[in-house]
Amino acid sequence: MINNRIGTFRLYPFERLGQMLDGIRPPAGLREINMGIGEPQHPAPPIVREVLDRNAELWGKYPPMLGTPEFRKAAADWLGRRFDLPDGMIDPGRHIVPVSGTREALFMVGLAAIPEMKNGKRPVVLIPDPFYQVYVGAGVFAGAEPYYLPCTADTGYLPDFATVPDEILERTALAFLCSPANPQGSAADAGYLKNLIRLARRHDFVLALDECYCELYYTPAPVAGGLQACAEMGGDMANVLTFHSLSKRSSVPGLRSGFVAGAADLTDAFWRVRLYGGAAPPLAILAASTALWNDDTYAAQNRALYARKYDIAEAVLGDRLGFYRPDGGFYLWLDVGDGEAAAKRLWAEAAIRVQPGAFFAHDHPDGTNVGHRYIRVALVHDLATIEEALHRMNQVL
């Protein structure tokens, strides 16, 4: 006997793509380029290896679930610098919980935030559509009903929470927002975030703000963050949790290191859940992570390199396939008419893997899917590889 909720999930996008392309052979002699996974390929900062080597003896110790004071201070200091927070707003001992990557954390927040009942009814989790698949798992495995908010060109590729009916809001226990968004790259401004925080407090639900792409921005000013909005509203972080990762900021996806920050009652509840089901980041990794959160120079260089990739994409694609420069992130969200058909053609004719947009969006009962027309293309390779791949794509599509 297994949990029957597992049967309600379709395959994860990467496994689904593998099955879809199984049996299709790309042209012989053509270098295969995988743009289907958002795995940063930039060289990691040298300090990572240096710190890991210096702290090799720490591999023999179990790490505490709250990490080290040095890590929590580095995370709190970075939040203060990045989001212009007032001194004392973030207490490293009360408002920061280290995690082994935000994917685990975004899943486990459902267990911490979703009660068995909300106002006497089954709870609801609000999910942007398209979405990071973990959001759905977080809600469903905690017993909540997913409610999808379409993020299309008409909504600025961000969910319009004002359209959620009151009867749904009364049952809402948790709401997710990714800003800059994966895959569309749209970023919420401070006004949007403040309105969403007010909504969460009015209806008493937890707002989980996935900000793992917040250091990859291409706007005149850095994109806003949830804690920044809280600071501008007086400093109260009630109902708000933010999720941050080094994977994109410092090009270390294999380090599996991030943290959760927000209201003390929520970080305490989250920490208590992780005591049972979470894996604490190893002490050597925490030491390397501390150094990375203290290093803003690499993050700026990293951001500039991604911006050059969008320059290349704009030069190659122009106004074709609905190309636009996003606020942040490292994806192209291209309108190809039929994402699955385009993904098959790109693999068969150009040896390029991309993700069909429908794999990141909800299949509605009426047969619609807001991602159906699109493909998601990850600009994670070096500049020459990106240019070559985009020229191949242009020829095929």
C-alpha cells in the first residue's frame, strides 16, 4: 500500500522530457546541447574549493539543524545589504534557518504551514501557473487543494491575486510566488509585494516567496524582495517567509545550500518540521556558504555574464518567437505554437534539448494549458555555446 496522493502527480518535467524524446535520435556528428535544465554552468568561485579543503575535518561531524552562527550572520548581513533592511530587523538566531537547497525547503514549508482544516474546510494552496513543480507537491502532500493562477502576457506573467474568490481565500493556508519568475522572468515590484502581504495577513495565510533568482536581475534597480516590502511597511514580517539559494547567485547548484528567512513564529515551525524530515547542511558546506554570502563581487560578475547572453539572444532571435528580455532569471520563454512539437523537432533536427512549457503548467479539465504554446530555454552555457544553439534553433523554428 502506498500513499494514493502519489498517483495524482504526473512525472517530473525532466523525466517526462526524457520519455518524450526516447527513441528520437539527433543528427550524427552534431554536438548535443542541453538547454532543458536550469543548471548553472559558470565556473564556481575559487573560494569554494579553498574553504572546503581547509575544513575537511568537519566532514566527520554531524551538523546542527540551525547551522552555525557564522552562516546565519552572513545570511542576515546579505539580506540587509541586498534589500536595504534596517539594522536589527533580521535576528540571525531567530529569523534564519539554513537548508540543503531551496527545493527541499519549498516542499517542507507545506508541512509547516498547512493545517488539517482552514475555517472548517479543506485548506487551499495558491500556485502561479506555470510553476515550479515542488509547489504542487508541497500543497498536495500536506492535504491542501491546489488553486492555480494563470500567469500570461495579459497578467504581466505574474499571478493576479485580486482575482481569487473570497471563498478560496478563506480556505487558503499557503501561497507561493517566484520572483523573478521561473520560467517567464517577470519580477514583482514593491507595490505588488506589499499588496500581497496585506492579503496574506487579512486572510491569515503563509506567503512563501521563492527568491532564488533575485540576484539575476536586468532592471535599472535590483528587483524587490519580500523582506524589503516588509521593511517599507514598518518592519513586521508576519505571514512572510522568503527562500534564498546559492545555486544561481554563486553558480554552485551541487553545493545544495540556501536558507529560509522571515517571521520568527514561521521559522520556528519550519525548523521543528525539519528536525524530523530535513537534512542539515554539512559543516564544511556551511563554511563555504558563509564565504559565498559574504562575496558580492562574484554575484555581480555572474549577473553581467547572463546579461550578455540576453544580448546574444536578442541579436539572434530579434522579434521572432515572441522574444523579450525578462526582468530576471536565465530563461527564454518562447512562443512556438506547440511546445512539445517544437521540443521534438529541436532534438531531432538540431540536437538541442529544451523543455515544453506545458510540462510546467497545469492541465485544466477543459483541456487548456497556459504553457502549451511555449518552450523554456535555459541560458546556462558559455557564450559561444549559447550563440551556436540559438542559431540552430532559429534554423529549425
